[in-house]
Amino acid sequence: GRAKEAVELLEKGARADAASFYELAGACSTPKLLEELRKVHDYLLRSPFRADLQVNNRFLEMYGRCGNMTHARRTFDHMPDRDMASWHLMIEGYAGNGLGDAALQLFEDMKRCGMAPTARTFVLVLDACANSEAIEEAFLYFDAMSRDHGIEPGMEHYVGIIEVLGKSGHLNEAVEYIEKLPFEPNAMIWESLLNLARMNGDIDLEDRAEELLVSLDPSKANPKKLPTPPPKRRLGINMLDGRNKLGEYRLPPKIEKKVVNEQRYVPDTRYVLHDIDQEAKEQALLYHSERLAIAYGLISTPARTPLRIIKNLRICGDCHNAIKIMSRIVGRELIVRDNKRFHHFKEGKCSCGDYW
């Protein structure tokens, strides 16, 4: 609310200094405030502080958090000065939005500009490799750290390689890599493997990694495995960002099922955990609120424009597949922010590479 009030003050003629622009940008850190972030940025560009390095870096960071790397790149390209933080924010923004290839290209541009990579740079680069399944490139960058730049790999770099292997679906290779590490794996290593095993649906490996993790750090024990009362069920909520309005969508009433055979959509009922028959499971999948939010957005926003959905729960695999098909049918970019990451659906593909 305060961000919108601040924008209204700017529209009424209030003036802001560099520190104020920095704070205003930071207040617009969620996708639903993207429009306010753009307005604040417009006022910055008309102010005497438009060349301020720290303020511009702040806008790079916030555009990345809001999932709009197009505006981030435009800001970056027009900055009169850049420092290492500027490059890091852009690489991190691309990687965090599933645009790993763009992040790696920017890293190469950074080196051509004479900027020497740091240990932090390679953490971000390995994350970008994980998001683009660039396994070979990841190992090349890892080797180049010490050979070309004199940077000794740290724990976060080894974890980065494990993430690259795991997110590319090579869990066995990730386990072999851990077994060959030049040191005893710590809790960070096993927690990474645990999350990757869970992501890939390998229950046995997940249990094994959890056992090793808890043996090193008992605080990581999963409380859900204890005989505690069941937690209160959270309603799935989606926020549709369109035409400067936000609509909220909860569980819908019963809707008619329609399978689009031409696009090969088949309901994946593995994601329905209730003990009900097959037809009821297929119907339950249609209750997922992100589908209603997208449907409403498609009929109430201009054609061919990106559509942004904010979801408070992790998107399920069936909805993920369905939205990929939707993006191909309607020819629009569908951007879904769940409680894990941004998903940019375009032309039948998702920026996460189906690993999230």
C-alpha cells in the first residue's frame, strides 16, 4: 500500500532524492507491484539522479524479483556506469527467472569487458548452468576457476555442480560426484541432494540423503514424519496481475471437464492425493486455481501480451504441463510465480526446464 501511496505523491509533484528512489524501488519487490516499480523508474529517469549507480543497481534487482528481465536488461544497457554488482544482479536475475542461457551469455560479455570474475560470480554462473542444463559448460567453468582466475572452489561451488547434475536429471552422477569429493560431505551437500531427489521423485535416495543430513544436523529433521496433528490445510490462492488490477482466485465451483486431445493433454492424477475414483481425481485437477486465473486473464487482457499469475503454493506437475500447452495454443507468454520460483511459459516450453 505504501508503494502505491508514494507513487501517487510523485504524480502530485513530490520530489525524491537518490535515497528515496532507492527505498521506493525496494518497496516494489513483488510481481504484483511491477506497475508501481515501472512508474517509480520513469520518475527516476526524469530526475537528476538517473545516473546514480546504486539506485540503478536497485532497479536491476527489483526487476529481477518481479520477473521482468526485459526491463532489467534495458536498464542495464542504458546505465552510464556499471560495477561488479551490476553484472552479478543481471546474471542472478536471468538465472532466477530460468533464463540460464542469457545469464551465461552475459557472463561471457562481462569477461570481454575486462571484468575479472570473483568466487561469487562462479556461484551465479553454476546456478545459470543448472537452469539451462549446461552440464559440460558447468565443469569447464569449474575447472577455469582455479586454472585461469586463481580462485579455489568453495563449498558453494561443489554444491553448484551437484545442482547442475541433479536438475538435469542425472542423480546417479550427482551421487558419484559426491562420493569422489576431496573432503567429507557436510550437511549442505546432503541437503542439496535431498532436495534434488525429492524434485526427481526418487524416494529411496531422498530417504538416504535425509538420514545422512539429520545425522550431521538434527535440526534438519522433517517434523512431518513425526506423529503430530495434521497441519491446517492452506487454500490455493492466485493473484492475477492485469490491467492494473489484481483479482484473487480460490477453489472454484465444479466445472465441466474438457480434454484437448489435439494438444495431447492427459490429466496426470498422480498429483491428487485424495482417496477417490479416477474420474473424481481428474475433476479435482480442474479445481486448481491457477487455471481459472489464466482463463480469466486470457479473456480480459490484450492479446499477445504477457500474463502474470502469482501463486502462494508450489505449482503441481499437471498444471505445469497444462500451462505449457496453453502457452502454445494462445501464443502468449504466461508467467507464473509460485512459492519456489518464476515459470516463464512460452511456445509450449517452460524456463525451468521442467525441474523446480
